[in-house]
Amino acid sequence: MPYAAVNGIELHYRIDGDRHGNAPWLILSNSLGCDLSMWTPQVAALAQKFRVLRYDTRGHGHSEAPKGPYTIEQLTGDVIGLMDHLKIAKANFCGISMGGLTGVGLAARHGDRIERVVLCNTAARIGSPEVWVPRAARARSEGMLTLSEAVLPRWFTGEFIAREPLVYAFIRDTFVHTDKEGYASNCEAIDAADLRPETGGIKVPALVIGGTHDLAATPAQGKELAASIPGARYVELDASHISNIEQADTFTKTVLDFLTEQR
């Protein structure tokens, strides 16, 4: 199981595709309460065109969960540190929810390291203190099992949950076993991050993907994000918050088409 010492912590990562080949790199960044396994529906197709680097965001999966709060500077710095560790000069980047927010920060502040960016079910400012402060407190005091009952039904439409109970159970299992301090510290990072003043300076090609039924990062927020980034485009899928799973095939094709089109 590969780890990289980055910014004073151990980050767990995984590479699919020929890591020593010449294909471009694509980094995938998970949502809050998930880990790198959430990208399983996409990996086989993406690895045919890219060297795919997945990692567990700090506080998630097998990465370390140091005491927080965390910051968006740490979340973006972890990606740059991981790229440096693996000697990756430039990469494409695709992130969902919290991973999308990380992508906004990378595109705005480290554009020289990013080829193209896909920002999924996210915004330059996600939620508010009224959401994140009690969420972090509840994770710490009540634990992830209790929190899952309030959070997870918002991730997918009711139709998907009824149709795919095993997929939902898998996602729930990952969420429940997320480190509660790591989860809370990432809530605090999201709460403190307002990147709206920086999106106008993004120069890399950008695609924003929204979910029609997303209550956490609404279609209106996705359209606002796309409109604020010069030249960005917006695509909306018939999904809730975790669109790469609920609309896996359409999501994969949308991302591949954007990343491989000639410019």
C-alpha cells in the first residue's frame, strides 16, 4: 500500500495505468466522507488514456488524520506535495465536492501545475458556518454512524438508493469508518474557504459538472462557478451530490470527452 510523506503527514495513494509510460497524468480527489475507492466506476476507462493518481485526502481513508482544523492551503498543498513526490510536473485534476473545492484552489493558485480541471458538485464557497460548525461538532460528539443518517440520504436520489442498495451500503461503510476528527477538521477547512474572489483568475481549461437534484452544491452554484471562470463550461447530470456514482457512465464519458478533446 503506497504512502507519501507530504507536508508532515502520510498520504495514501494509488496509481492505475502505466506509471512509467508517456500518458498524461490525471489526479482524482474524493469528496468529504469518502476515500479513493469512490472513483472505482471511472478508473478502468480513465486508465486507458491516463496515468490515474488517486489519493485519500488528509483525514480520510488510509491517509493520516492529524489534529485540525485543516485549511484549503493544506488541501491544495498536499496535492502539490504528492505531485512533487512522484515527480509529476503537470497533471489534469478532477475532484468532487470537497475535492472540487481543492481543484478550484489548485487552478487558481497553482495553474502552472494543472493542465485541465474538472470541478464536480462543488462551488467556490460551499455552505456556511450554520452548516459546517454544527456538522463538525456532531461528528466529534456523536460519531460518524449517527451523522451518516443525516448526511447520506442527501448524496443520492431516492430512486438510486432503492435501485442500488449494495452500492449505497458500500458508500455508507466508507463514511461510517472515516476518522471523526479528520472529517470534522475537513468540515472546518471547507467552512473557512471562500475562493470566489479567485475564480476569475483561473486560466486553465475548466469543466464544471452539477447534479440536477444536488442540495449540497446546487445547480445554481455550479452555473455560478462556471460563469466566474473564463471560458469554463457547465454540464448538468440527472443526479444528486455524488454524480460520478449515480450517473457513472455519463459522468465518465463527459470527463473523458473534455480531457481528451483537441484544443
